[in-house]
Amino acid sequence: MVSLGAFISAFKTPDLRAKILFTLGIMAIFRLGSFIPTPGVDFGNVRECLALAETQGGVFGLINLFSGGALLQLSIFALGILPYITASIIVQLLTVVIPRFEELKKEGQTGTAKLTQYTRYLTIGLAILQSTTFVTLARTNAIFGGACDPAAFPTIPDQSVPVLLLMILTMTAGTGLIMWLGELITARGVGNGMSLLIFTSIAATFPSSLWNIAQQQSFETMLLVIAIGLVIVAAVVFVEQSQRRIPVQYAKRMVGQRAYGGTSTYIPLKVNMAGVIPVIFASSLLYLPALIAQFSPESTWAGWINTYFATGDHPIYMAVYFGLIIFFAFFYVAITFNPDDVAENMRKYGGFIPGIRAGRPTAEYLDYVITRITFPGAIYLGVVALIPLVAIVLVDANQNFPFGGASILIVVGVGLETVKQIQSQLQQRNYEGFLR
């Protein structure tokens, strides 16, 4: 359980207190940038369009989620951290496809630094592409789902080329600044900087979402949603902490006159080894058709897409979404966990699984176990991801349900990881940790 004394101990430690305050300061700067309008934007008309729009989600719901609502406010941090997330995933996938990337991954710190540099370059490239697309759609207010007339409420009054280029440059620079802020937290603060910025963006939308439910439905409905949210959080924490431990025994070996090995350990295989990546993959893939349909809204195929794949409350959308999450869960685990490499490393250092022969039988056993574990993990991800979609249908809510999908998975995952890091630093100073 959480100990309040641990919080006091953390702030009594000078260096740890400085790290926590530095992290909170960077998070505050990040949130402040989410409310600064991009040059050339009429913020008054943007607010009018937000009030007219039925939902602040739709096609751009995922980007808006990771930007903490900054996207639909056309702020300098409109793109949020999503270009960096996309770039990181692409680079990670390329390590399996491109041999050079795989070699860099195995080189240790030097190779990791080069891969990080490639990720930065790709992030800026994706930011330019996404900001260009976003500004193009913002000219006609298409980002508000057609609820705001561009003639009555022009969000970009001056649509000259220099102004549009300035907007693209500003949003791209905003993404670069966010990336730098995240790296500052990782280097000088507590926890993983990029993850904490995502945590900040998502957590910032919870109060407004709950307040919208209270206004559009009732105060009792809001309390019910909070109660359901607490149950979901408890369930997600339970599953995220669940793991299958594969026992590993290392045989004793003599090197000179000293004996090494002879110890017992285990391989922790989490039930949800893929994390939130399958949900992001599936959401991004389903947003592409709806995004393309925005460029030709009057066509027949665009109408079909808008009917079945735009709002997210149609059974066909839910079924495809659920199926894609299961597929990407198996796909991502397959490319990130290689049973052959694990078995080979165990064999090199004299390790073996009791009852299983070293080498190929060990790899087959690990593959069997990871497949059995991934299936319930994929079902769990699909169910959690469908929670907000089902809630919108049942509660008849026009806003995003705050407790579900990628949001709750990221918030719980980042929260647990950050608490563990602070706990480890407290234990190094002989303090009691957060978790007893």
C-alpha cells in the first residue's frame, strides 16, 4: 500500500526533491504550451467551433488525446508527443527488418544513441507531414467534424502561403521542443520523460471529461462513471502486474580457482507484454480511412467510411477494432521477444529450465508459453480498448469516456513505473518505499 511517510521522505531528500520539482516544472511548461495559440489562428473562433462540435474526438481523437486537447485548440503543441511515439515504433520495427539497425541495437550504449538520433530525425519529418495535413484540414474547419461553418467562424482568417508555412513551422518546432523537454526529464528528473508527458496530456483531460458528463447527463452519472473508473483502474493494475515466472537454474562452473553460477532465477513473462502498442496501432490504422475521407466528403465511399468507421459506435467498427488489437498484440510480441535468442543466451551461460533440455527444446517451450500468455493478454487489451466505445453507446454520452482504451493503460503503466523508480531511489537511501 502507499505510505504517506514515503512522500515526506522523498521531499526530505534534497537531490530527490530537486528531481521531483524539476519534473513537475517541465510538466507545467508542457501544459502551458498547450494553451498558446499558433500564429495566424483566431482563438475566439476556435472556441466557438469547439462549443458547436458534438465531440472533441472523431478522426483526430487519438492525436487530441496525446496532445492533452491541444490539437483541436490549434496551439503550438497541437501535435503533442504522437510524432515521437510513431517514430519510436517505426525505428523499433525497423530493427527487425534492417540488419544495420539490428547491429546498432546490439552495440549497447553507442548503438542506442545512434538509434535515438535517427528517431529524432524521423520525428521532425513526421511532424512536418502531420502539421501540413492538419493545417490543410483546419483551413476548412474539417477537424471539427463539419459542425463549424468556415465562413461564419474562420479559424484561420488569413490563408496566405506565408501564414500557413508559419503555422506548419511553429507546430513542427513545438514537437521538437516537446521532445527536448521529455529528454530533460529523463536526464535530470524522475522517470521516463516522454512517458510522463503523455501521462500529463491524458490525465489533464480527465476533469473536463467528467465535468461534461455531469453537465450533459447528471451528477449521479458522473459519480457512477468515477466508481466504474476505479474498478477499471484496479483491474488494469492487477493485470499489468501479473506475470508468468519461468524458473532458470544456472550450473556451477569453475574459472581458475573460483566457482561461478549455481544460482536460481526466473524469466518474468508479463501477461501484457505488448503494453499499449497494439491499441495505438489499431487506432491509427482505423483513423486512416476516416482521415482520407475528409478530403472528399461528398463521395459515396467517403459516406460509407463516415457511417461505419468515423464515430466508433458502430458494431462493425468495434469488431474490426477488437480484431486488429488481437492481431497487433501477437505481432508485436513476436518481434520483440525472440525465444531462440533467449534460449541461446541461457545456453551460453550454462542456464537451463528444469525439466527442459537446453537449446531448441527451450526455445520451443518459451514460444509455447508466450503464445498461451499473449492470448488472454490480447483479449484483455481488446476489452479495455472497447470500454469507452461501449460506454458512449450505453450512457448516450457525446464526449470521450475518460476511463478506458489507451488512456487508462498509459496512465496506469506510467504511474506504476514512476512510483517504482522513486521507490528504488528511496531504498538506496534506506527509506521506506511507496509500496509495502
